[in-house]
Amino acid sequence: MTKRKLFLIIVLFLTMLTGFRFLWVWASPHAIQPQLVKGVLDLRNKELNQDKLLTLKGQWELYPNKLLPTFNKESINKAPPKKYIEVPDQWNDAIHNGEKSAFGYGSYRLRILVDKNEKQSYGILISGVRTSSEIYINGELLGNSGSPAAKKEDYVARELPYSVSFTTDKTEIEIVIQVANYSLAHTGGIFKPILFGNEKALTHQRNVSIGLQLLLCVVLLLHAVYAAILYTIGPRQKMLIYFFLLVISAITTVLIDDDKLLLHMLPLNYQWSLKLLIISNIMAFIFILLTSKQLMFQNLKIKSVQILTSLSLVHILFILLGPVVHYYELFTPIFFINIFVLSLEVVILFVKSALKNHDGSIFLLLSILAIINSTHWGLFKNFDLVDVTYYPFDLIIAFLCFATFGFKRYFWNTKQTENLAKSLQRTVTQKDDFLANTSHELKNPLHSIINIAETVLDSERESLMHQNANNLELLITVGRRMSLLINDLLDQSQLRESNIQLQLRNVPIQSVVVGVLDMLRFLTEGKHIALISEIPDSFPSIVADEKRLIQILFNLLQNAVKYTSVGSVRVHVDIHKGVARIHITDTGIGMNEETQLRAFQPYEQGDSSVTAISGGIGLGLSICKQLVELHGGEISVKSSLGKGSTFTFTMPISDSNIQELNSEPSSVTEYTDKRSQITLSEIATTSATSTDGRRPKILAVDDDPVNLKILTSVLSIKDYEMVTVTSGIDALIKLDTDQWDLIITDVMMPQMSGYELTQRIRERFTIAELPILLLTARSQPEDIYTGFVSGANDYVMKPMNAMELRGRVRSLTDLKQSVNERLRLEAAYLQAQIQPHFLFNTLNSISALASFDTNRMSHLIDAFSSYLRLSFNFLNAEPMIPIEQELELVRAYLYIEKERFEDRMTINWDLTENLHFQLPPLTIQPLVENAVRHGILSRSKGGTLSISIKELADDIEITIADNGKGMTAEQLQQLLSSQSTVTRGIGFLNTHKRLLRVYAKGLQIKSKEGQGTAVSFIIPSEKREMIRKIPYSQTDYIEPKYK
């Protein structure tokens, strides 16, 4: 805006305000100015206008230092000489004969002469007497403001406008006004005109003035209310505070000036009422200045504003602390200068703003001009330069201008917000597209990086430095976390585009929760956290997409574990208003109210300064919320900072009378519609349909009867022997009672998940010794990773493809049979691979005995032939042999070694009689050979070998002990390891693995360096009857002559 245009607007606006003011003056009722001469107003032969008031300006009688209610001849004679004084005016000269002091007291007297009429009602308005007054009409006290007195101690200061009315039929009306002033040293007496006239006209004019002041206060109060509301519900802006205080200051100024309405309600003394009036005026201009600065120059530091504000506050401080008695003398000039400078500064600020075309600044400038105009006219009125009814419209126009600025800025902000919203929407769409495209592009390279790192770590672990191996493991961990983030981004993109279709079915929540808890158990490493499921078995199934339910629980539980270091993470459920409520409660760091409000917003994270945890992109909870709502449920959070959080979401409960909601459950499609007809009793019969024992034996574990029925139907075609159980606990029991070629288990099962079952099995069997095939509803990396880390060999996605299932089962059962065959052949190979020096030494011993003891030579030849016969016997490649045959091989071997080393070997036998059982071949003999070669014969003096076979309750314990050189703790730890470098060779490991496979218990070794070694194993009672019998009649066994 140009200066010329701005100047023209200012001139036109001020001209308009002045014009309105003159119109108001012209339209207002004007008081008649009669002539008062020497204390007498003659109204005889003059008709008193019923609508017009008289201004009692002119010469009044003044009786200094005398307070008389009325004046008759006697009181006039006693009174001091009267003086004539102009009213309104200060009485300083008249009361003290030329002295400037305004302290003192006296009586003003005016006589009004009227025609003799019937009784007529009159009214008088006194609006300005300093600083106390009482009015007497014809000697009667009718009103007062304060209490005038001759002594200061009896005097009460108060300066309030008041009116009185009276009725008289006399021809002379005597008005006496007693005045006293001990409060202001500079000014005193009647300083505003006194109005006289008809009572109704006077009351009407006074009511109009009061009504206009109250109207203005209501308008201002509305502005204060909306400022307070905006501050409460919106951003906490300083401008709103300043504006609110500006309006309050303006209201205070209006109510304490003119008719002083506030002082009629508050019992303030004169000093504080005067201070409040002055301070409210100054504060109004201070807040005008501060509001203006905040509106247009919020981010700038304007020194002049700071200086003027500081000086004004100092001024206010002097007013508060200084004496009122000298105020008009000392502070009135400062007050006017202060108001003028503040006004000028505000005008300068807005002129600069308007010239810079700041939006709406012209309205603020006009508002300030209207306030300044009102202030200046008020000063003219106080100095009696104009006499008019109260004029509120300058201030109303000022605040209307301010409201116009507010509305204009509101509409401008609304328009800007719409534009920004559209721009933001475009940006969000572009961002989502970018993230989705980037995620797709990153997924394959990221998986390649993870796979390469895993390959290097697995193949080069032995040659890598420890630090480098740790770095690779860290790289893999970070890569997997990034893979989770990418999956979240892809899911967010699918949810945004509504591309996710739910495959609803009846899902047992118990099994899903247990499975997810096992998936997350690795996150609790290094933390003292308990993962607890408190869902009763009787809780009904819910209707959900199992994959998405797993995703919801995974994200919520992962979030709980992430922010919990010590305590527990619990999952519990209840039913509320016909829906299932799932609660995830943790004892972690919790959240404040602000974080709770934005917890489910996308890309929102907890304040890392509070949580001390960073990472992630804040999509997990947002995805949970969208997936829950997609199921028709709700999700909420309750949390207390430092005390933990509880996330709750709802899901519909399954109706057992309705059919499946979708044709793709965790089973083959063609069997889905038969779910309601299948019972556990039918499944139990499948375990009895086994044929001969040479078929691969499979244990299927699933809590869903439909899946078990389908597995049995699909796999029976390939001649598998199927046994089915419905829980992980039952599977472990079955594991102890039979030998299995394959375990097929569902991942999500109650009480014990497929992951936990796999871990328990891997404590006893390696991946090669007992393969495990997992059935999983999801193929997300975290599910597959958890399965393989738990020890699974392979997995099949649900719904299963029959051909894929048969292929994977066949490959795993073939693997198991190959391993079994390898172990049997390895044992036979080890025995057949008799070391050459043993053969040569035995033959040399036979040759030596031939020269001096043919009888011993004959027995040695018998023992050697028995040893060779049993070592190459075909039965060594069979799974089980009688204990007698194993002991015959042991006796033959020990006889040969005894003949060779004679006194260096002592053999103790401790055998329980009449024990007939079978055991894997070459189980005891390798242990005995190791004890002889690496135990007692490693010492020059030899030692003692003890062989014990005892029945402990129903179990059988076999122990081979020697008092040889023993082993160190490190050697003992490596002995049964596949990477063992201990010199006792592979025989120990082979025997240990075969015992584990058959009895679920391997070798127990106790050794101490220099004291010997004891090796034992247990044949459980249930295994004695379980094993497949190998035909072996008593005639096959020949009692050796060398025994």
C-alpha cells in the first residue's frame, strides 16, 4: 500500500469518526444554560421544559470553612463572609484566600426562584465533586458521596456521581452542597456541571448513559470470552492473553470512569479507586502495544516496544506506591505523556505494517485510531470542553475493526489451510507411493544381503575372528529388523489402497497367542521379562483372519517387549457386550496422555527423550488399528507413565452354529465343509491303522481336528504310518514311547506352540535325527526365521497343497531313513575297520604262546575267532541285538587284551542275573575298548576296568568305569561334540547319537583327570517292550570256552 493511499484512508476514517461524534452531539438532548448571578437563578415567568435539563453553571455562594445545612438570617449572621465562585471550577483561591492548596471544607449555596405552583417534582445530578459532598434541599439532606467534615479525622473521601429528587410548592428552592477535601492537594471543589430539571428527564438521561456504558462492556466482554475460549481450545498464543487483558483493562476503565458503575459494587476507598482508574488506562495502552506487536511482528524484537513497556510498568509501580494526595500535581503530565507515546508507537507500528501490505494490518490500524479518538474525546469531556451523553461507539467501532481483522485472517487461514491440505494430500500420496515403490525395490537386495551374510557366517565361522563374526551377526540382525520395517511399509500401502482382503474363519485365540509369544521370546534375551498367556482353554474361538490376527498380536507384543526391561508382558481376555476383548498388559515405561492420543497415528513414535529408546518408523500400532477396524473391532490404550500400558482390542466371537465364513482355512480346501462332522474319536482311530513296521512313522500335531483328518487322508496314499495328537504335551509323551521318522506340527497351538515343541524336541534330537515340518498360516520372514531358529527342517504354508505336502514329507522321511542307515552302517564299519596293529599284536601273542603253552594258545585262538565272527556278523547292521551277543563280543575282546597285558589289566564284572533285553549293536564294546586303550593302558602300571549291568526299579543301567588317566573338563565338554578333537575318536559320538535316537537319553560321562572315567547309559523300562524284536534263539549263542 502506498503512503498516499494509507494517508487518505486514515483521514477518511478519522473524519468519519468525528462526523459520527458530531451527529451524536447534535442528536443528544442539550442542557439549557441559564444565567446564575450571585448565587441566584431566577426561573420565574419561565416555563421549565419537561425534556430539557438546566446546567447550573455560574456564580454560586461559597462559605469557606463552614458546613451549614441551610442558611437563615441567624446562620448567615454567624457564618463567615460569603464569596462568589464560578461553578464548575477549583476552589483553591477562594477557600484559602489566594493559597494554592485545595485542602479544606465549605458550603456551596444556590437559590432558585420559581413561580408558585402546585407541588412539582425536580431532580438534581451531581457528577463531579472532590472529594466528598452532601446535598441539602431547603435544609433537608437528600444525598451524599463520602462524608465531608471539618476535621480530617471525621472526613471520608468518595467521588461518585449521584442524583436526588424532591417535590416542593415553594417559590424558592435552596440548594446547599457541603464539600470537604483532604485527599487531593492540587484540586478540590465542584469541577463538573450540576444538572437540574424535571425528575423524569433527569432519570431518563442518567439511565441512557448507564445503559450505553453497560452495552459497551457487554460487547467488550464477548471479545474477552472468545479470546479465552480460543486460548483454551487452541494453541497457547501470547497474543490471545494480551488481547484478553486488553479487553479486561478497557472494561475496567469504562466501569470506573464517567458514572463509576464499578465503584457502586466494590467498596474501594477513594485512593484505590483513583489508582485503579489510572492503572487501567495505562494497562489498556500497554496491552494494545503488546497485542499489536504479537499480531504483526511476533518474531521480531522491537526495542522501542520493550522500552515503552518497561517505562509504563515503572510508572504503574510509582502509582501503586506513591501518595494520591499529590497525584494530579506530579503524575498527571507523566500520565498524558505516557498515553501519547504509547499511542504514537502503536500507530507507527501499524503504519509500517500497512505500508508493507501485511494482511489485514489496515483494520488493526483503524482499530487503534478509533481507540485513540475515543480517549482524546474523553479527555475533552473531562475538561468540560464538551457536554454530551456517554458515547460508546468509538470503542465499538474499534473492536469491530479488530473483529474484522480476525475474521479476515480466519478466512485467509482457512483458505491457506485448504490449499496446504490439498498440497499435503498430494505430498502424502507421493510419499506413500515413493515408500511403497522403494520398499519393493529394497526388499530383494536386502534379502540378498542377509542371505550372503548368513552364508559367509555359516561357512567361515571357524576361520573368522570373533569380532568379525559378531559384526556379521549384528549385520544379519539389523537386516532382519529392516525387513520388518519394509513389510510394515508394504502393509501400510495395501491398507491405504484397501487391497487387503480378509480370509475369515473361526480361530482359537489360545493357540495364536502362544505361537506369537514363542516367536518373540528371542527379544527377551538379556531382559528379565516373563511372557505370560492367561487365556483359559474354555474361551471361545473368534472370527478373524488368522494371518492378520497374528500380525496384530505380533506388533502389539513386540511393542510391549520393546518398552519393557523388567517385569512381565501378559495376554488375557474377557467377553464384553458380546465381543471378545484381548488385553496386552506390560510393566514397561508407559506413556503420557499426549503420547496415548497419537499412539495409533502412522509414523508416530514415543518421545525418545522419555523412553530412551529409538528405532522403527512408527507404523506397527497404526497397522494394528487399521487391521482391527477392518475386522469390525476397536483398539484402545490405557497407560500411566512409569507404570506400564494395556492395549485392548476387540474381535467378534465365533458362533458355533454357523458354517465357516471362508473356504480357505488352515487346511486343504476340499475338506473344509466337513469340519463340523469330525470328532476327536475319529482322529484317534487313525493311529490304529498302521500296517507293518517298515513304513515311515509320522507323528502329526495340531489342535484342529480338521487339519489332522486331512493330513491323515493326504499322507495315507503314500503308505505312511500316521499317529495324531492334539497338543504339544501329548506329542512329547508319544515321543518317549516310540521311534518316529517325522514330526508334523502346527505353529499356533494352545499351551505349547509349534515353536516351543520344536525347541523341546531339538534338545534331544538333531535336525538330521528327527526331522520336523511346520504348518504355518503366514510366510512372513519373522515367522519363518523363528521356525528355523527353533530347529524346524522345513515349513508348509496353509492352506496346504497336497502335492507339495507329500513331496516335503517324502524328502524329510527319506532323510531320516538315510540318517538311520548311516548310523547303523557307521557302527558296523567302525567295528569292521579293526586296526592293523591290534591284529598283528594278537597274532604275535598266539605265535608266542605256541612255543610254551598250547592250551592258552587254543583259548586265545577261540576268543580271536569269536571276536572276528561277531565283528563281521550281518546282525551288526540290524537295529537291535540281544544283550548276550553284545556281551560275547565284549568278553572276546577283553580276553584277548588280558592275554596280551596280563597283570596290567584287572576286570570286575557286576551283572544282574536273568536279565534278557535287546539293545543297539556295538553299544557296550566301543565303550569298553575306549576304556582299555585310552584309560587303563595309557598308564604304565595299568588299572581296573569295571562293567556293571543293574536293574534300577524297571530301568536298566549299564556302566563301564576305569581308573585310568581320566580327562580334563575341556576334553569332557568336546567329547560328544560333532566338532570333537578328542583322541577317543568318533565311536563315542556314534554310540551317543544312536542311544539318543532309541532311548531319548544318551551317554552320561563322569571323569576327573588322573582318577579315571565312568561312562553309563539307561535303558528305560518303557523301551524294553517297545523295540522291535530280532529273532535270536538260544541255539545261536555258543558258550565260549575262554569265558
